[in-house]
Amino acid sequence: MAENRGLALRFIDDVDAPFSQRLALVSKPLAQLNKGEVRVKVLASPVNPSDLVYLRGQYGVPPADAAFAGFEGCGVVVAANAGLYGKWLLGKRVAIAATPGADGVWAEYVTTLASYCLPVRKDIDDVQASTLIVNPCTVVCLLARAKEIGTQAVVINAAASQVGKGLIRLAKMQGVKTICTVRSQANVAVLRELGADAVLLTTDDDYPEQLKALAHEWRARVLLDAVADMDTPSVLRAMPAGSTAIVYGRLQETRDPLGGRFSVADVIFRRIKIEGFWLADFMKKASPLKVLSVSRQVQKLFAEGVFHTDIRGEYGFDDFMPALEHYAEHKSDGKVILRP
Ligand SMILES: NC(=O)c1ccc[n+]([C@@H]2O[C@H](COP(=O)([O-])OP(=O)(O)OC[C@H]3O[C@@H](n4cnc5c(N)ncnc54)[C@H](OP(=O)(O)O)[C@@H]3O)[C@@H](O)[C@H]2O)c1
């Protein structure tokens, strides 16, 4: 039986262990295809914060020991057991989301549901295509939800992230103002250049006053929150009464497995609301037509240059571990791409 090489999870119950110790390069027999599944030869796959959280055992699904890691990528469909749709996918280049809890994308081949494969336009290269599900689809969903809540402006924290940059560009197109927060000076100019309406440095002494003044002047009633922990209550405190935080990440590392805080007083007396967003839920609940329509919108935005993922470099199995450790500490340097 043919073999499949990849980076398998070695679960270590110690939050301080380096990421490179949590993965091992192993070979296993190629998985049989169950009904509804396709086999994809992987061309490229990024490292995202969700991969790091998963490797540490703090993600929304328990870590599957010995399974290949990696949540998204791009590849070519080489075998299918998924009816007519599977046959149609054969030979096509697709963006792939891994089936949570099963073998992931950091391997030569991945088996996933045909419904988790999105055919990719020819004018998007393999590396950009490997990043088009997790972050860009989240950007589209978050902004749609912010507009549904009803706001003229959004506050975006950790705004130099790839999600943050996508939000800035899309919000500009859609006439929603952006108040961006970053913690390093170097990112201020980058985001201004990108079209952010305001960029605030969280280390400035008068940061809370600046944030409060702008959030009220521009009536920003939605916080798009990737940081969580103390950032959620403190940013919401600066925003108008009745504001909503859509929490979609927890970049502020904490030893508390529950993560996150909120101000009880603000929830009661200032009608502050907090809700979550998880793309995996959206993908599970949305109809295939809805997923295809978001994918088309995202790919058009890539082709027009509105969406673009910053890449730090491309790595093989041999030089991937140091790149992974670098990404964990320096996420603003751009995505690390595995080329199996
Ligand atoms: N819920 C979902 O379905 C979903 C989907 C997609 C993404 N996400 C989440 O979205 C977030 C962004 O993902 P990404 O791939 O766009 O990130 P990314 O490109 O890897 O960048 C992360 C950014 O966050 C900043 N950062 C890291 N730790 C921080 C902290 N404690 N406080 C403030 N800023 C911090 C980094 O800036 P520095 O230079 O200052 O370190 C960097 O600019 C992640 O939390 C990810 O899990 C969630």
C-alpha cells in the first residue's frame, strides 16, 4: 500500500513545550476513501494561529494524537468517492479545509470531505490559494455580521493580522470606518498605508482616551476581537453603550483554559453584548450554495488584489520546524507555508 508522509501531532500536556516538539515527521499508509471523501495531493499549506492553539490542546476540538496536523491548504484532487461532484472535482486544484479531528493537511496527501474542497480560479497561485478559506472567509462573515448588527465603524484589535488587514481593505470598499489597534509601532504605518481610517498604538499613554474619543465620534458599535483576555472588557469600556464584541480569536495567551474576561457591570448597565464567531460552525451550518457563494466572493477579492496574504517563506518538511517556531513569536512577519 502507498505511503503518506506528514507531520503528526505528538500531544504534550505542557503549555510551555516548544511547537517543534509537538510534531513528528512520520509515514503511514494512505487512508481508504469513505463515501463523500476525496484524496488531495497537497501543494501548499499555511500555519495559522488556530494550528498553534490546536497543537497546544486549547482548540474547539480535542487534539487527535498521531493524526497529521494542519487545518487548511491547497492541492489537486487525485481520487474521489463522492458521486458526481467527486468525479467533477477529479484533477481540479482546490482550496481544502481539513475535517476537524481527522488527519490534516500537513502531509503529502489529505483525505477530506468533497464538500470541504473549493475549486480555485487559475489566476490565484498555489500559495495564496492555500490561505483562502480560514482567514478571508472569516473576514467576509465578520463584516457581514457587523453590518447586520448595524454600525458605521468597527474597532479591530491585533489589526496587523491577516484577518485584520483583510477587514481593513473590505471595510474600506463597503464604506465602514475602521479603528485599528496594534501593539507595535512598526505596524502603524503599514496599516495606514493599507487604508485604515485610524491606527492606535496600545502602548501610548493616552491610548484609552484616543480610543474612547474616536469610538464615540464615529459611533463604532462593533469590536472585532481577536485578542480576548483583558482586551475585550477594556476596549468595550471605551465604546458606546449597546456595543457588541464579536470574539473570534484569543491571541493573548493565558494559562486559564477558559481564556477571556468581561465586565459584568458593562453587560448589565451599558447593554454591552458579547458573541462568538467560529468559521468551522459557519461551514457546518451553511448550505453548500452559501459556502460556494462566499468562496466566489473571496476569490474575486483575491484576483482583484483586495485580499492578499503576506508570506514569510515556503518550507519543506526539513526546514519547517524553525520556521514554525519563528511564526509563533513573530506573527506579523507573514505566513509560513509548508510545501510537502
Ligand atoms: N474564529 C475563527 O473562525 C477564526 C478564523 C480565522 C482566524 N481566526 C483568528 O484570527 C486571529 C488572527 O489570525 P491571523 O491568521 O490573521 O493572524 P496572523 O496573521 O498570524 O497575525 C497575528 C497578529 O496578532 C498580533 N498579536 C499576537 N498576539 C497578540 C496579542 N497578545 N495582543 C495583540 N496583538 C497580538 C501579531 O502582532 P505582533 O507583531 O504585535 O505580535 C500579529 O500581527 C487569530 O486569533 C485566529 O485564531 C479565527
